[in-house]
Amino acid sequence: MSQARLKEYCDLQASTISYLVNDLKKCGLIKDAEQEQREGKVGKPGNLLALNNDMASFLGLYVEDNWIDTYWIGIDGRILEYKREKYGENSVESSIIDTIQYNMSAHGSIKGIGVAVKGIVQTDGTIKSGKRYGNWDGKDAWNFEGLANDLKKQFSEIPFIVENDANCAAELFHYNTKRIYSNCVTYLLNQMPFGIGCGLILCGQLYRGGNGSAGEIFEKGGLMRSLAGDRNAGQQNTETMIQAVMPHILTTGYLLNPNCIVLTGSCFEKITDQELEIIRKMLEDVPVKVEILSGQDLLNPAQGAALFAIDRYAADLVGEVTQR
């Protein structure tokens, strides 16, 4: 946008906007893009400004049972590259480090990294996560307790965000919808490998709760564990997962009264129109708007993790500038 539009948007004096823009240009974070189109308007067209992806880009990783999704995005949020790579029997942590090292050498402008994990990331940095499923004889490879500290030691010059995958999906939905919903609840329903998570955006911010586990789903009867056991037998489908999580959805809908509830995840990756219609009927009693994101609209937590990294970088940058 132009400096004039920035002035209107930020409600600041033109001289203040000019001062700030010049500072950001000196840092290389803003560049001149092109002249704005002013058809039918009088006056000299202004130069449009754009964030400079060549100066600052970010990585987002989503760690699954046997693969890692990696998004490389610019500071303007644009996706520059996406990859899914399997890592076999290597340890999860070493695979994360290898992926980061490769991308750091390939992309010299990386200023922050976000990692989405399918576990509870507590406020003290402790990560509580379940077992890794697959052909590893029940090997428990999800020991992430020291992951954040290990990454900081390995890559001391790069700030890291480690966050729950459903929280990352919630942040991505919030971003994709231009933050029009100040209160929304996102359910991440994954079929292969199995997983059910929930992320909360309340009053325009991610809500993590007192210890970081807000939104987690507790189910006493063992149905969730049964669904996890059925996944390899081909007995699990999206409808049964919706039935299992329906009490939580209804309670959340009435208790929090969000603007909308979002359902996404690999359960909806190849779902048919007929199945979608059945699920929509199942959700008719939910007291708020429900959006189902399927196919190309699925929310990948890796991209949300990268957005968290951008937010951290921007906050740190503002903090440095205000202290000068």
C-alpha cells in the first residue's frame, strides 16, 4: 500500500509515517513496489510499498509420525516453497535438525522458525506428547521435553517457536480470514496418523490457558483410543471421528459462544460431497456457524507455525526500535 494509505490505516501523522517507512527501508524490510493505480482520480500517484521477502523469510515445520511438512514463507506471509519429506526410523529430533540445517543453507534470509508438534506445549516449555505410531514396534520417539532448548543451542542465532499443532492451525485460519473473527475455535482432526486437537482464538488472540493446554479434549470412555486402534484396520472414518468429538464441539459452542467453529485436518482431505452433507447434518445442533475446510483449503499447522515466527520477529523488531 501507499504511505497515504498507511497514514489512514495507522491514524498517524504523515511525517511520522514517512519517518518510520524510511527507517524500515534502511533495515531493508520495506521496498518500493510500483505506482498505485489511480484511474479516475486526480493528483500524482503514490509509490506502493511492499515487505521485502529477500531480507526476511521464515520456516514452519509440522512434525508427524513419519514425515515433516516444511513451509518457507516470506515476511509478507506469501508461500515461497512447500515440501513433505519422510524420515524413516531416524529420531524425530535429529530429523527436525537436519531439515532446518538444509533450509538454512538453502535460504539465507531466514529470521525465525516455528515448529508445530502434536503435543501439549506448556508455558514453561515442557512438551507432553503421546506415542509415535507406525512400524517401529511401539517405539516411543515423541520425547520432546528438551526440544526447544536443544534447537536454541543448535541454532543460537535464530529465534524459535514450538507450538501445539491445533494452535498453529487456529492461527492460520485467523490469518487467512484477515482476522475478521475475534473468537473462533479450530478442530484439527487427523485420520492417518490419528489425532484430535483443538485451538482457541479468543478476543483476537491465541488462548493457551494457565499452563498451555487450553482446548485439549478429555474423553473418559476410551472411544478416542478405540478410534486410534481402528485406524490401520480401515474401520475408522470421518463420521465416527465427528461423533466422538461432538460432545466437546457442542459444549464449546455453548460455553464460549465463538463467532465460528472450524473443522479441518486430514480427515477432510479426500472427503466426498455426500460425506460432507452427512457431516453438516450431524452439526445442525451446534449453536454457532461451522466451517469445514477440506481439499485444498485444509489448514497445515506448518504454515501457522511460520506465522507465529513472523509475529515473534516483528515484536522483537518493534522492541529494539522503541528502545533506541
